[in-house]
Amino acid sequence: MKRVPIRRYTSSIIVGILSTMALTLRSTSSAAFSNSSSFFSQSMDAVGVLGAVGSFSMMTGIGYIVYRIYPLLSVATIRVKVVNCILSAAIASSTILPRMAPDPSLERGSIQAQTHEQAMRSSTSFILCLALQVLALSMFVFAILCWLEDIAAKYMDRSKMEVSEQELQNVADPKSVSHKIWRILASFIDFTPKHILITTIIIFVCWMPVLIINGPAIIGVDAMVQLIQYKTGHVWDPMLMNELPGYRAQDHHPVFDTLLYGLFDQLGVFLGNEIAGMRVLIICQSLFAAFSLAVALAWIRRRTSLPDGAVVAILFFSALLPAFPMYMSIVLKDTTWLPFFVLWCVLFYECVYRVRKHERLTISLITAVVVFGIVGGLTKKTSVYVTGLSLLALALFAHKNRVRVALMALLPPILVAIVIPATLFSPLRIAPGGPQEAISVPMQQVAKVAIDKWPELSPKDKKAIEKVIDVKEAHQHWNRNSSDYVKHYAYRQDATKLDRTKFMAIWARLFFRYPGEYFKAALYLAIPFVVHDTYYYTSAVRCGWWEAGGRSLFPGYEECALSHGQKTIAVPLVSLLNKIPPFSLLGSEAVYVLWIPLVAMGFVVIRREYGKLLFTLPFVFTWLNLLALPAHQVRYSLGFLFCFALMIAVPFIREESRNTSIADDQVVSATLDE
């Protein structure tokens, strides 16, 4: 029998003990660190919840996993170890370090409570415990990543092989019944119209139970304001909270969405039940979202070396995870935009694929990219920044396609942000969105500096700041969790473009003097990147600002009240999903916003296939977009959830075409071109 090195046992035991301590201490509140007695008492309580058997079982299980994976650690190259160390540290920090953030449950005016809480979080024992947790979780995640990289390596190696489809399947899958079943199921995932329809129906049917219990509809606050504008002509600015007389609509929320929601509302009235129109809208957008996922999966199966079993698993994951249909049951610009963005991402991937193979982009593909870019921008204005910047970055590497890619990048932003507002808003009496939207985060940060450091500012800076922000109002309504309050109450409506330009210059300069205040003021921007919220969601059928009116809309439902299905099933279901593993982790926002993209990029770097990083451009610019938003809401990062399969696929995208699949590649190209 081959002798196992003693260090393999030792490392497994150490990781098991540290991970057990970290996991059991994770539920301990920061109050435990106010003194040594409290620390040991509450720490033992946390361990006691598991009991001796539970703690030992957890330690043994974690240790066994590391024991099995240890050989992979010993043969891993320095490059693999360094990249996985960085990835594991980021994942562990996103899980543990959120406890360092101020407790949002503290009252805003309770200075003593905040001071006491901050003191406890600054204690040595608290810091040491956090360090222990980060270290232990990093070690465990590091071992898992080495194991995953080893599994993925053989499939990533196949991305460079020119083998036949049959040889590929023989290499990928053992000759077993289970793998034959996977291949049969995967055969329905391709660009054949019949198979796209079947995949779409499978996803939609699996979503139906959640759509029903989360129904008849969830009409977000923004959508209610838009419906009020459409039906009553009552235009009310939800940011400044004032009337806009003389206008028929406002572009704070996309006018395209307002028109769409209004038409479906009219359909409901025509059918004799206003809410029925929203039900039809939800069915349509759910079918469209399912179709976009089916197209993404078809592209993944044709253009990547992922095994059939993985593609089918992704299909059923998308169909069965409740987070997908929960958001499809909402009438909101973010959910209306999602299917267009997923399809645009598929087209973008195809463009990158052809650019890397030095193939010329066809006019039909360019047209499709532009059209989906425009529609995406009309349904959600920030979309054009993500799509436009992604294509501009791609143009730098496009060589003979550079001009075409640049045109694809520039046309949608020019049309959506310049041409349409300039030509249509005035004759249609559409009020533009407020200019404070673009500078909301700088306003939040400068307001924080003005509140805390006002005496230190020069008279010239004070005067320039006061022309844009009412510092007194900003102080009175300060909220560290959102810049909406600064926009609502402190923005001076008479501020000119020159005033805002000078304000932005001051914002850039003050960053170097007060980086700490800037960071504290916008700490909420880090929430999508840490384990905090989940994508499980339910809410009232209708809910809006009472100042905007609209109580006559959907009269069968009370304001901000849950339907019977939401109250009796959806709310308990969301609570359950957020508490029980593995659903609590599978629905976590950070898994899709941070973990999956980082691991995919890390695997690409390990393989030194840097060109594949071009596929990740939409997600990189979505990260930047999240860091410029006025508040954190899970709906802002839905693009990561619905595009998770495309992100996973990046390391497995084939470098060369298979010899026997040239015709298939032509079919894919023709399908996407059409």
C-alpha cells in the first residue's frame, strides 16, 4: 500500500479545525467582542448549537474533503496556486468581512449606539476572529478551486483540439447509461427552431408554479408611476417629488417602458379586468426570457467544449432555481430589459468569437447587435453604457473589423441618448430626466465631506458646493445607505450646467483629501460584491408613492398589500429559501456578481488564454455601472444572474472549429445572422 505523507493528514486536520471554528463563530454578533467574558460565552454558545457530534462531524467532513483534494495541491503549479490564492481570498473576504460594516439597524441619530458598535468592531478579539474566519475559509476555498481547475482542465484542453464530434464525446464521457441520457437531453439544445421552442417551453413550464404563487403580478413603484403617467397624464417627478405641469410623461423612467406598460394595461381594461393585462405582460416577458436563455445555451453547446452533462445541468438549474421566475413576475424596467440584454450578450459573444478567428462580421450580425443595443437602451438607459463601452473596448482588438465594431458601439448611444431625446421629447411633451441622476454618487460623497469637514473647506469650495447641494438639507436627511436622499432633498433645482461642472471638479479634487469620507459615504456600493442579499423576492401587487396618485389603478388590490398567494405561499417560500442550504447560497447575489465572474477569469488567466477575457467585457462594465448607482437594489445586478451560464462558459470557448463541425458552425453563423 502506498504510504500517505503525514503532512496530508496534518493539513486536513488543521483546515478542518479552523473551518469548523470559523463557521461556528460566523453567527456570533459583534456584541460578543466587547469583553473577553462575552466573547468566550457567545463563542461557546455558537459551537454549542452544533453540539459535540455536530462540530466533530463538520470538522471531519471538511478535513476529508481537503484530504481527498490534497494531491492536487501538491502538483499544482506556482501560477495555479497564486491565482487561486487571490480568488479564494476574494471569495472568503466577500463572505466574512461584511460583518465589519456598520450595523444598518442602528438608529440614524443614535450617536452613542454607533460609537459603542464601532468600538466593539475595532476590538482586537473581533479583528482576530475575522482574520481566523477569512484564513480558514480561504484555505478551504483554495482547495476546492484547485480541484475544480483540475476537472475543468481536460475540457479546456479540448477547446484547442481539432477532433470530430464523436471523438469528442468519447473523450468527454464514459460509455455509461447516465452519460448517454445526458447526451440525448443535450441534443435538444441547439439552434434548430423546433429545439429552441422545446427548450423555451421546458424553462417556462418549470417557472409557472412560482409565477402563479407570486402573482397575479408585482408592479414596482417605478412601474406604478409610469402607469399613472400613461393613464392620467399626471406627471410627477419621483426624485424631486414635485409636479411637472405641461408634460405628458417624464424620461426619468424610460418612455418606451411607459408606453409598453400602458398598452398592456389597456389590454386588461379591454378584457374586463385591468390586472389581466399585467398577467399577459408577465407571461410574455417570461416566455421571452426563457427564449433568451435557450438561445444562450444553444450558443454555449455549439461554441464551447463544456460537456453535455454540464449544459443540461445549467438548463435545469435555470429552470428550477426560483430566483429566475420570481423576478420575471415583476413589472419593472429591469425585468423588461433582461431578455434583450441576454440576447445582446449572445450576439456580442459571437462577435468576439469571429473577431478572434479573424472572420469579417456580416451586415446582418452587425444590424442585430445594433438593434438589440438600441432596444436595450430604450428599456433601461444605463444599458447603452455597458454595451457601448464593451464594443469600444473590443474595437481595439478587432483589426480588420475595427470600423464595424466601432459603429456598433456608437450607434445605440447616439440614437438613445442624443437623437431620440432631441427630436421626439419636445413635440411629444416628454420631460427629460433630472441632471442630478448622473452625479448622485458624487453628491453623496461631497455631502459627507461637507457634513463632517465643513470648517476645513475653503470659502470658494463652499460656495461652489452650495450652488448644487443644500448642505443643511443634506445633513438633516443624511442616509449612508443611499444617495437618493441627497437627490430628493438637497439638490438645488436652479443649479446650472456650469455649476455642476465646477462641482464635479471639486469632487475629483476632494477625493485626495478625504478618501475615507468618500468610502464611508458610498459603502452601500459594495453590497452586490459581498454575501448579503439574495435574488429570492416577493412583494405587494401594487405599491407607489401616494403623492403621485393612482389609487384608482387596479382597484381590486389594496395599496402595498400582498395577494393571497403571495401572503400564504410566496412569503414563507422566500423566507425558507433564504435560510436553508444550499438554496441560501445558490440565490446569493455575490455568487453571480463576484464569485462566478472571478473564477471564470481566474481559470482563463491560469491557462494564459488572455484573449478570452474579451468575452467578459459586458460584465466588467456592469461592475463599473454598479459602482455608479445611487442605491443598492438586487434588481440592478440581474444581468449577472441571467447571464451566469455565459460567464461559466468563457474558459471553455473553443479556439478552433472541430473538423466535422464546419457545417454546424456555418449553421450557427447563419442562424445568428438571421
